[in-house]
Amino acid sequence: MCVGLSARVVRVEEGTALIDASGAQREVSAGVLDDLEPGDFVMVHAGVAIAKITEDDAQEADEVMEDLL
């Protein structure tokens, strides 16, 4: 099973994004997505931002993860 992590984009520079996932920040590859901007929400898998998602999607994903844990 593959698990993605929802996160908010803090900063984007040269194909890399700094993300915030529930207070934990880290850098991920952002080269797969076009027009990524601070404030966007993304799904991250294996260190790569793989899809833009809505804030509602991010909240729902966080709730599912909390239920699983």
C-alpha cells in the first residue's frame, strides 16, 4: 500500500518546495507540478509533490490518517 501525505506549500524555488505537514517542514521535489505557489496544498509521496489538492482534500486526508493511527 502506498501512502501520500497532504501538505501546504511554504516556498518554491528551482524545482524544490518547502512544505508544512502538520507543523513538520521539509523540502520535496516539485518538478512534476506546474504553477506551484506558496499556500497551495499538495499530495506528497516518496519526497515528490505529486498532485495539487484542495484544502478540503487535505483536511479529509489528515482525518483519515488520524483514524488509521
